[in-house]
Amino acid sequence: MNFTRWSARLPGTQRRAQARTGSSSNALPSESGSVPAARAERRTAGEAADTDDVGDDETPQIPAVDELPVREVLDRIPALVALVHGPEHRLAYVNDAYAEAFGVRPVGEPAREALPELEEIGLLSLLDQVLRSSKPRTVLSRKVPSGRSYTFTCTPVDISATPEGGGVLIFAADVTDQAVAADRLRASERELRETAVTLQRSLLPQDLEEPDDLRVAAVYHPGGTEAAVGGDWYDVITLGGGRTALVIGDVMGRGVRAAAVMGQLRTAVRAYARLDLPPHEVLQLLDGLATEIDANQIATCAYAVHDPNEGRLVYASAGHLPILVRDDSGTVLRAEEPIGPPLGTGGWMHASGSIPLGPGSTAVLYTDGLVERRDKDLDEGIDALEEALAGATGTPQVICDRLVRSAGMTADHDDDVAVLVLQHPSRTGSDGELFRNAALELLGGVEAAPRARAFASGVLTSWRFPTDLHDLGVLAASELVANSLQHGTPPMRLRLRRTDRRLIVEVTDGDDHLPRRRRAEPADEAGRGIAIVATIASNWGSRRTPGGGKSVWCEFALPRVT
């Protein structure tokens, strides 16, 4: 770019060689503001005509760009303009707008001294780059000491009349209003995101329930930096009788709507879990509810139940990723089948599956944000998670953190991540003494009740329970067995189980009719057994067993050891 001779031409014009009767000056603009300029060619109807030949009746000719007085133009434009030259970027010119914004600047001084505002915003190094590369550079929205924001464009110019040669034209456009609007928009987005994340986190369990036989931990990481958080959720629900339900899900879509749907589904899962239904029946109910909430909102969910007596994890999946289980030898198993369609699709009968989860095992439930990447296949992500789980040891919280780190999670990750880790620890020594099991098969008949009482008394005595707790446990076992003998069918079994927190008394039989607590009239000869159990126990319940029949149980809280 030649500062004193604009080389741009109007369309259809051509510079005449004969119009250049004298050499044009390349000097810097003078203080008077006049700049020599070449004359542009004028053509009409395909024929060349000199300026002197234009008649009075013809349209007046518009001056070419080369004829514009550059200094006068730069002085009058509202943008800030400065011209520096040489390796020290000595100031050659500032326009009135620049002087009004930063004050009068001494011409001829190096930019470091004459233009200190440029040094404060780090623009001097950019001038060096422009001068060396002869390529323009632009810096967007820099705030100057006065508080206003400018976008600076530095363009190389040819100043051949000066000893140093090249220079840099600095053009600054005031973008304060745009910068303020952008700051307000970013602040609004941050506030909206914080609101959405707060809503999301408030719908997740604030404190996970702590089952007797399991150790659990969970992490949740909202994805990206925008306000549209997702609908990932997890939960741990103690079902009573030593059993625990574990849930993880993901509502498709993002934003407050997805988080609200997630909250409704999580609440419904907790309500359905209290019915102590098999996992596939819980998902069946949840599927119908998801359709009622929003027919266009799809969600995936995995629901699993752990029973320490069986040492297995019984689960059902509605389009969710497979549960991973690492056994005590370090081998990782993948719970692949059965997997049904996501919630909200309707018309599908879900089914339950099972996977071993004995002492020393660790299970991981997770959402797709942990394993899904744009540049990788989903199975590759799951394989990588299996490998990370195989080498992860420590507490559930430590394993959670290691799995998240192994997945390469960053602050700008674009999807939410939820991870739920559960361990069934192996207990030995004094810790193992706090977790005991004893079972008695009952064949029925008149001798079943006395046998059950004697068995319960002997077991509770060997477990060194206090007298009052011993007597309550024997009474509960007697009433539950009597109820099973009267209303159930063989095979029958009495099971006593103790943990470090409670005593559990459970009776199973082959009849699937669930008992309920009712008010017995004074003249009734039966119907008081369940009422007695519910009165003396801390908690009680019943459920249908997978193979047919039912289980009736009650719990007694153990005194805490101080």
C-alpha cells in the first residue's frame, strides 16, 4: 500500500501513460493536507476523451480515488488513525480522533514513548510482526486505559520518502458498545448456566444412601461451558432386607427441560423401587410414565438390584450402556443382554438379566458422555473403560476419579458425565464377624414353628445379641413363620442375617400372595402376626421372588458401638 498514492482503481478505468506528465510524490502527507494524485482515465461510448473535451451538457466526472486528498480524509473520519515508520515505529501522523481519545502525541518520537497506550495493550510486538511480514494484522476488542474498547488493524505501508522506508498504519474502530453488549451476554449465559447446573445438581441425590453390604460413590460433570446442561442422573436406593437398587439414566437433549424430565423420572424410580418389583417391571412402569411426561423426550436407563444373599446383580436396561463388573481376580465382565429400547418408545416388554457380584467385586454404571467421542466408535470407548477398570483399585471414589481421568475429560467436554461405582467388599477377621448368615429349611407341619423358634434363639445367642434384641428377633421369626405356615406353601425357609448395622429376619415360601398389614377385630382369631412384626421391628416389607413365591422380612437396628 502506498500511503501517498492510492493504487485502487474504479471499475472500468485505466491509468493513462500520457496523463503522467510529472512524477508523483511519495512523501508523507504534509501538514497542509494536500497530496499529489494521478489522474484517472475517463471513457465514454468506447472512445477516450480528455478532460478538456467534456462539454457543459455532459454529466460531471467523479474524481478517481487517486485524486482524493488522503490527509483530509484521515483527519475527518471518526476512527482512530496513526502512522508510524521505521524499526522504532516513530510517529509520523495521528488524526484528530486519535488525539481526542488519547491526547496530542509528539511526532517523530518512537511509539514506545509517543504511543504508551499501545504498549499497555501489547500492540507494539504486533507492529514488529506487520513490519517484518508486510501482512496486515487485526486485534479484536482491546480495552484501553480509558475504559473504552477498540478493534485495532495494523496495515503495512510504503513510505519510500523516509530513510527507514516501510511503516505501519494503525486503524482503531471504537467497539465499546459491542464489547459491553458481549460482556452482558456472557454474564447472562454464565448466570443461566449456573442456574441450570444448580437445578441439575439439586435433582441429583445430595448424599448417597449407604447400604450395609456395599460401598458406593458417584461423580457428575456437566458438559461444555454453555447453559444447556444435560439430563444425566444416578441414584442408590436401599430396599430393605439387605437389598439395594442402583439406577443410572440419561435424558436425551439438553437444557432445563431435559433436567426437569430427569427429575420426574428419578422421583418415579424411587417410588417404583419401594414396591420392590423386579428390575424389568420397574422399567415397564417407567416407560409408560416417560411417554406421559413428554412423548418427544427419550431417555435411557439401567436399573439393577443387588442381593447379598445371592451374590448377583439383577438388572434391566432401557437402551442404556452395559454395566461393567470386575471380579476379585481382576477380570472385567460386560452385562450385554438383555437390553430393550429407550424409555418413552412404548410397546416393548423389558426383561431382566443377571451378572455375578460377589465379595471383592466392583461394578460401574455410567452414561455415554464417559465413553462416546466424535472421532471414535462407541465400542472403542467401552473397551477403553474396561481396560481402565481392570487396573483401577482403591475405594469407589478413587475408582470414579481414575475412570474419569482415563477417559480424557477436559473442562470443555461437550457432554455430561455421570459415573456410579459400587463395591461388594470382602470381609475377613473382626469385620467379617459383623456380617453373618444362617438359614433353616422348613418342611411345614406342626413342628415347623417350634423348630424355627429354637433355631432363631440359638443363632441369636451365638451372635451375642443383647437379651431384649434376642427376644424380639425370636418373636419376629416365630410370627413370620406362622404367617407363612398359614397362608403360604412349601418350600419354606427361615433366614437370619446380621450386618454391622441391623438384624434381618426373612421367611420365604412358594405362594406369591403378598401379606398386608390390617386391623384385626377383637373377635378375629388371626391377622395379628404382621401387625405385631410391624410394631416391634424398625422396618418390614414383602416382595415376590424371581422363581415364584414371596419373601417377607423385617429389620431391627443394632445399637451403635461407642
